[in-house]
Amino acid sequence: MRWLLIDGFNLVFRSHFAMERSNLRRSSDQFPTGALHGWMKTLLDLRASEQPDRCAVFFDLGGSDRHLAVLPEYKAQRDDTPEDIVAQLPEIKALTALLGFQIFEQRGVEADDLIATAVRRLSADGHACIIVSADKDFGQCVGGPVLQLAPPPTANPALGWRRLDAAAVEEKFGVPPRLIADYLALVGDTSDNIPGLRGVGPKTAVKWLQEHGDLAGVLAAGDKLEPERFREQVKAEAARIRGNLELVTFRTDFPFVPGEATPEDTMGVEAFLTRMEMHSTLRRYQASQGRAESPAPEEPARPVKATPKSPKPAADGGPAQGELF
């Protein structure tokens, strides 16, 4: 069986920012619908292109208890979620269920850990898994029947969706999937507010891991590391870097019960889109179902009065924080 496993908030934010300038709203009361339009299109496009047997979406529900216990500042640097996303999230989940995508969430558990748990159990049972996320942490899950499908980078959307197998992960990061967590423990993860070793970038981290096998080997070789200027720092911060490894390594022992597939409620989807006055998306959906209805008015675009902050690009002009590339 072929499973599509979607990192919910990762794509919700992308849907919101992709449609933000259009400022789409329900005409009757100005309820925001931009993220809903983008989310609907993304789910239908993914289902059409990947042809999965089962589809699941994973959402965060509160903070991650295990991460906050180790690092109270975990993700503390992130801006507040835009109000339009907060307002649309319950409707996004309702639409997701109507489309037949199962929803998994657990209070105090990060969606990433739930996805990793699902991957471990499904792949062990012989199922193929496609993880849909821009999060580079998922490189540690890739291999065999498990692929990562990363959306177009914000800085270069023309690249399109990228499919990563184990070879592609190693080509990108310089280390195989089994060492992605070790690599992130050394360089840190700015998107999660996890500081790495000061001055240690990807090239140095890859060199050390290639020479010493894994993070434990790197820390054990503290007196011999090159460049020499890092030796004292590595010895002094060894305990913190081990803590980093705990933070960036997925836990895969959470409950995951896939249950029976949930059927798509076609009439329910159409009623939902009608209620939300998402006329253009309704027509596209009906066409995808082989049904053509009479034209309805387009959603009016309203002037944008204030633009919420987008994810900040990296200082070197690279991708936005939290992106794979």
C-alpha cells in the first residue's frame, strides 16, 4: 500500500502565504479563505500526482512536551501564527476530513514525531511512504520504501516539487539519512531555535562525520579535531551537543492506529465550498469529479491593509527558515 503522509502546518503556512496577496474572503462576512483555496488545491494536486492508496495529515496540537523539557526556548523565536490562519484552521481540518484524508494529532506531541512513528510502523509492514514536507529533519526517515516530497522553495518556486530518496539526501547534505540527526546536532537548526556549535558550518560538520563515523565519534575525538580552534569548544559543549541530538532525533514510539480508510464525501465537499463561497474552487472540484455546474461569481479580492510577516529568509540569501533547500 502507498501512503501519503502530510506535514499539516508546513503546508498550511505555505498555502496561506502563497495566496496572501490575493486576500480572498467570503463576500458575506469577509471571513478569510485564501489558505483554504491553497490547501484544497495542494491536496487535490498531490492526490492526483502521487496516486496514493491512503492519505493522512498530521497536525501539531500544543507544544512538544519532550522538546520543551530539554530546551525551554524550543521554537520560541517564531512569530505568532497569523490571525487568518488561526481563523481558517478549524475549517481546513473539516475540509481535509471531507476529502477523505485522515487527520492525526496528539496534544503535547509534535506532528513530526507522529509522522516518524507512522513511517516506522508502515514501512515495517511493507508499505511505501511519501512524506510531504519542506522540513530537512525528515531526511533521517528516508530510505527504502520511504521518500520525501518537498514543495518548491520560497526563494525559487520554479524548481517545483522535489522527490528525495536516500541518494538525494546524501547528495544534498553530504551525509546519508542515518547521520542527518548527527549533522543537525552539530550545525543546529535555526527554524527550531536549536543552536549548533559556534562557527561550525555544514562543510566542517560533514568532514568530521565522514572522518569519525557519527556524532559520538566526533565528540570522542575532541582533542584531535581539525581545525584545531574548535577542540576546546567541542569538549566544553559536548553535553549540550548530545542534548541537541536528542532534540533533532525523531521519537517513533507514539500511538499510531491507521484504522479503516475514510471515504471522500463529495457532496459534503461541495456543500462546504458553497458555504465558504469558494466559487472558483468549487467549479474546479466539480470538474475533477466529472460534473460541470453553472458558473458562479469569483471571490472578490480585497485591498491588503496590513501584510503579516512572512517567514524570514536566511541571512545569506538562501531559503526561508525551516526549508529543505
